[in-house]
Amino acid sequence: MPMWHRAGCGCRMPPRRCAGVSLMSTDAVPGRAERRFIVLVSLLQGVALYLMHRAEAHGIWPLSLLAVRVYGYTLVLAVPAAMTLSVSCLRDRRFWQHAIGLTAVLVVPASWAAWSATGAPGLDTGEVLGPYGVSIALAVFLALPYLQCRLTHGRWCAPYADLFEHVWQNGLTLAVAGLFTGIGWLLLHLWASLFALIEITFFRELFRSDPFAYLATGTLAGLGILIGRTQQRAIRVVRQVVPAIATGLLPLIASVAVLFVLMLPFTGLDALWETRSATFILMSVIAVSLLGVNAIWQDGTLPPSYPRWLRHVIATGVLTLPVYGVIGLHALSLRIGQYGWTSERVFAVSICALLTIAAFAYAIGVLRPRGAWLALLPRINIALSLLAIGVIAALNSPLLDPHRIGAGDQLRRWQNGRTDAEHLDLHDLRYDSGRIGYRALQALQSDARVIADTALAESVQRLLERENAPDRQADPRRPRQRLTSVEALASRIVPARGSQPPEQALLRALLADSDAFGDCNFADSDCITIDRDLDGDGREEVLLCDLDMQITASCSLWARSVPGRWERAASLNWHVGDEAQRAALALRNGRIGIMPRRWPDLIIEDRVVTPSALPMLPSEDASHAE
């Protein structure tokens, strides 16, 4: 009976054959025309990427618009890659239907990503488009085997063995393409370095040029895909090695999983809640275990070569995986309850939920063997792949948009009084949450609690005025305006609460030493001054602090050398990490104190030596007191 009837899904049309194309297993080895097509498409892909890069750099419309580039990069990266991985016959209408259909489908999430990443100046587009690109690539990878099965069988419903074969083939082909591209570039660098030894730098300059880099990368990637598609014997060898490794490691993984669960009643869960990486580690155990099970089970045609007792050990390990999923989700829920939703936590919950569902499904598959071991695995994997595609689609739409959920939760917690001013992540709303976060920050500007808090209102206003994040370079097409007059500087550098406006002499000193005070000499800066007598000489010094802090806070200390003359006396830099907003509000409110050192500096032979104090134990302090 022909293959398309044996599959059992009511298919009536046999797969089309092309001249020079041989069908090996489920993956057709490309013929001569198809091989040329793979390399040509990859080359044109490199050309298209270069043209978009060139248009962006020179501001050529319409590719100068970020929204247009989002569409362009999505389609240029995803559609040609899917075509080169799946092409088996250029005369097959279904192949071209897939290319057109995939293009139409990808326009939908690209539209939402383009809308979210635009609409406000200075947004960190990488925070929006980075997760979008990774998730779309994963969705295309998961959907591609179904398209390939339709090319082979003429229908979407295909045997699990064929789907599994395509997943392996596509993954290994991409790995070969990446490896081949990397080796190719190493050889090109060796080529350039070799000729540079005899002072011929032409090749080095050529290989470093943008046009060559894009064209060479595209060509090398195409050749790598061609190798992966045609050298099936080598692919089979790799496919035999991976299950062999998994066969030896899976019992160990299962034993560790069981042992950990058995220890929980004796150790409790308190230690887990105190760590920030518990969920990641627990979910990694689930992912590694599921990958190991699939690696040894393959397509189910050959049972794993385990004795019965070892198979029971693996089954017991699979049965413990739901425990990992539940604990991991609970750990996430505790952090969300304490700190609220963020875009990262939305992605984390989505991944953890999928892995937990998979853990429960595999456990059910172990408990209901139906004859063969893990006989339900094909249905489980197909359902999980379709569910993952659906979740990715929801994450890249208004339905489960992580930035909408994170920004909205911040506003709700603030309005409900569950978040104070020090824990409002204004930087995340302004730069990292796309258009929705920017609108949320605008909404805060008119909030009654914000208006009542002068320092917080000033922070919100300054953030909305800025066009670039403090940790990123300004757009060269929109350079930052530098302040060059005392009057302009006085309008941007404001005194903290309880301090006086900076003197004209100090402002002139700042202009004369513009490199000494960071970004405070730009029109969109957010800097304050604090008056304090820090050295006890009866005269006030001035701390000039840049509040556009992200990871590190910085201030410069200015003192009078003679009456009417100011000089920079010291610089202060300290790590703030997640407490940037809290530190900025403290400085804006002038909340600083002075703690004199217990051990003064020593002068030894005209050299100043600063002691490094060590913390003293309470018992030692008590003994000294006695």
C-alpha cells in the first residue's frame, strides 16, 4: 500500500515528485534546481539584510521607519529560512502556498511588535523586539514540521514519526549551518591575517566591509543548510550519538529528581523561597528530563534498551516532575505577589506553565501506558507543540502582551497603595515597556499622589523630557543639545530639597570642567545639587549628582578653594542595582548623612595610607566593652 494511504488520515493525493529529487525517509533530498534555489535564496537574504541596514544608517525612507524595519526583518529572516529548510520540489504549488501563507501570518505579530516598539522617543526597542524575535523564531520552528508533512503527504495530519523526523532534521540542519558559517568566517579571518603579514591589507578591509559581511554570511549559511539537507548519512550518525548519550544520562537525571523530592519533607521549602534562581533550576530539571525522554524514545518504533527495573526508575523520575512544576510556579507567584508583574515575569510564567503542563502530561503518559511504554507520547507532544504556538501568538498580541500586563500592574499597585514611590520602576515604564509603558508614565504625571510628591513628580517629568536612556548612546541623527551658558545650566541643575540654587561661580566652574560632571551639561539631563558641610570646616560644599542612574550612581564633590572659586574635590560612584529609583528619590529629597571614619588616614614618609576596616564580631565587641 502506498505511503500516503498507510498514514491513515484520509489522504487521497500522493506527493509530487521532481526530476532529480530522491525521497529518503520523510525528508526529500533536494535536486539540482532546489540546491541552487537554497543558495540563491540565502544570498538574496543577505542582500536584503544589507540593504535594510544601509537604509537605516542613511535614513532612507521608508526603511528609516522602525515599524517598516520590523516587518522587513521579520519576513526576511523567517520566510526564506523556512523555504530553504522545507523546499523539495519547486514545482509543488503547496510549497509556494506555504511561503505566501507564512508571510501573511507573520504580518499579524509583526504589526503588534511594530506598534509597541514605536510611538515614543528613546524607547529601548531591544526590550520589545528581542523577546519578539526569539519567540517568533521558536514558533516558526515548531510550525515548520507540519508544513513539511503537508508537502510530503498532502495534508496537515501526518504520522508522528514524520513530524519527529522533521524536527530532528531541521534542528541539526540549523546547527550545521551555524557551524559551517562560523568555520567559514574563521577561514576568512585567517586568509586576511596571512596576507597582512606581507602588508597586503586589501583582504582585511574587504572582509570587514558591510556589503561583504552580509553577502558572505548569507552564502555560507545557505551552503550550511545545503550540507545539512543533502548529507543525510552524517545527520543519521549524529542522531544515533545523541540518543546514546541520553540513554546513559537519563537514569541519573531521574534518580536525582526522585532523590530531591524525597528530601523535601526533611528540609522544607523555606530555603527555596530565599533564592532568586529556584524557579529556573526547577524548570531546567523538567526541561532536561523531557528532552532526555524524547531522545531515547525517538519516534516510538524501537523501545528503549533498558531493563524493566531501570525503566521503573525513569518512570518514577517522570512522575516527580509535576512536583517541580508546582513548586516553581508557586515560587514565581510569591515574587509576583510581593513585587508585582513585569514583562520578564510574564514570559517566565508562560514558560513555567508550559513546562508544568508537559510534566503533568508525561506523568499521565507513564500512569496510562496502554500497552507500549509511553504510548501516549506522540499525542502529548503534538498537543504541546500546538499549545506552545498558541501561547507565543498570544504573547505577541494584545491578549497576553507582557509589557501591557507589567505596566498595567505597576499602575494598579500604585493606585491601590501597594507600591510606594521608591519601588515604582519609572525607568522600566519610560524605556523598557514600549509604547504602553510610556503611556503609563504619562498617566502617572496627572496622578494625585504623584503630584503631591514633589520629588517623584520631578522624576516623572524629567524622564518624559528625555529622548534617550542614560545607558545608551544618543541617536546620531538627533544629537543631544549641549548647554553652553550659565543661564541654561541653571535651568537644568536644580537644588535638592533643603538646598539653595547653585551659585553663578559654581556654574561657571562646571562649564569650564564639562567632562567632570557626566551628562549634567546636556539639555535633557536630570541633575541636582545638595549643600552640606562635609568636612566640618564651617563652609558648605556642593554635591552634584546625576539622577539618570541605572546600575551605578555618580556624584561629584565641589569645594571652594578660595572665596568665589570652586574646584572639583572628589568623585563618588556606588552600585545601586535595583534600588536606582530609591536612591534617586533620596538624593532629590536631600536625604544624605555623614558618617566619620573611625580610623583616620595615616601619613608614612609623606605617603597617605588609608586603613581598610574589618567588621568585628559581636562577641569581640562585647569583650572589648568588658
